[in-house]
Amino acid sequence: MRGPLINLREIYRITNEIVFETQMSNIRFTKEFHQLTNEFHRFTKEFHRITKEIYQITKEFHQNTKEIHQITNEIHQSTNDFNIPMMTSQKTTPA
């Protein structure tokens, strides 16, 4: 009668090992998944920060461009007000 009893004990031992390994795998997976989600969260925060910075730089660039355009228009208007002729390249022919 020992044969079947030993087989049941062996089956019980193997089953316990499988359950234990499955639990350990789940714990490792949970830890790794938690690390992955934390890294993804950190990545999205950094991406948001960079995007916000690019937006701010673009906004400042646009404002500077508007100011340059305005100054250029003012210079152009002031040259017209004083009736200053525009410099043109004219070839002079010897007389």
C-alpha cells in the first residue's frame, strides 16, 4: 500500500511547488509592472514638461517676430516720411 501513498505525496509536493512558483511569478510580474507604470508616468511627466517648454519658446519666438515686424514697418514708414530714396544699384556709364 505504500506505492499509491508515495505517489500522492509526490503529487502534493509538486503541486505545492507549482503553486509557490506561480505565486512568486505573480509577485515578480506585479513588481515589474509597477516599475513599468512608474517609469511610464515619469516619462509622460517629462514629455509634458518638454512640450510645455517648447510651447513657451514658440510663443516667445512668435512675439519677437511680431515685434521685429512692427519695428521694420516703423523704419519703413519713417523712411517714407522723410522721403529718403531707397538705395538702388545703378550702373554709371563713363561720359
